Amino acid sequence: MRKAPKKTNPVQKKPSQKKPRVLSYEEAWGGFMPEVEEALIKERLAKMARIEKRFERAMPSKERSVYWIYAKRKKGNYPAHTERGGKWLVFVDEPYIDAVWKKIKKATADGRLGGYTKVSTAKPLSEEMAKRTGMADKHVRVVCVYTYDYQDKVDSMRIREELRKMGIIKKIPYKPDYAAGKYGVETVVEYEA
């Protein structure tokens, strides 16, 4: 009599297969990774410095490759930006934006304002974004002068006074960061001065 062939189960476990051991970070990289991380950090800092240098002399009325140009404080100390941060919004007609930006940028670098500022550029907004932000007028730019905490009214008003000394005497709104993304009738204005 002939025996029937033995059926095999393809899902059957192979006997005593050990699970591979998971190596620790140090075992896997042998101390090599911190050097790689350091190199990546240096590369990123160098790239940021190149970008900053590129836009150091950029004028908002001419710049069309980015939506914003930034300036940061270079002298003195200023508290770190918090979740209660905010900004003064200075709306400027396009023919005057370069002159206003030069003054605000210098005051920021010299430590007379907050930690940083930014200005909108000549890069066109999409039609939808222009409507949503209320910036449909392509001949108006905005400079945002940041403060670390809208609840520190003394600091916010000190910065507002510095803007007055630069010739920005019309009433301007202050918008807290928690209202970011709200424009037009939705805008939350903490105060005006």
C-alpha cells in the first residue's frame, strides 16, 4: 500500500527562530550620529545665514520671490516670544513702503523695538488669499512689529511710542497671535494706539 504524500502547512513556524535583537542608538551608530547631527545643524545654520544675507538689502517693493522679508534684533536683550505674543500692524501705501521698512528694520536691529519684524513684499497674493486677508488692494503693504506678550501693555506701548518717533502717527491696530488667520470682520484687535 502506498502512503499518501505528507501535506505541509506553508504558514508553519520554523523551529526555534530567534527574534532579532533591537540595537540601541549608540550600538547602531557607534557614536557616529552626533557628528552627523552636528554637521547637519551647521549646514542648516549656514543656509539660514545665506538666506538672511540675501534678504538683508531686499526692498519690499521690489522683492517678488517671497511673501515676507524679516528683520531681527541684533542689540540688547528681549524676552522670548510667548504664546501670548502679538504684533502692531502698520499698513503702508506701496510708494512709501521701502522708506518705512528701512526705519523699522534699523530700529529692530538696534534693539529699540521687539524681537523681530516682517514686511509683506511685492509677490502677488492669490485672489482667494487677497480676499481672505483683506489685502485685495495690491498697493498697500503691511509691516508686523512683534511683541513677546500682549498682556505686557507697558512693553507694547513702549514699542508703539518708538513707532511714533519714526513718524507712524496714525492709529494702528495691535493683533494678538491667538487671532492669527482671522482677517477683516473676524480680526481680533486687542487694542489700538
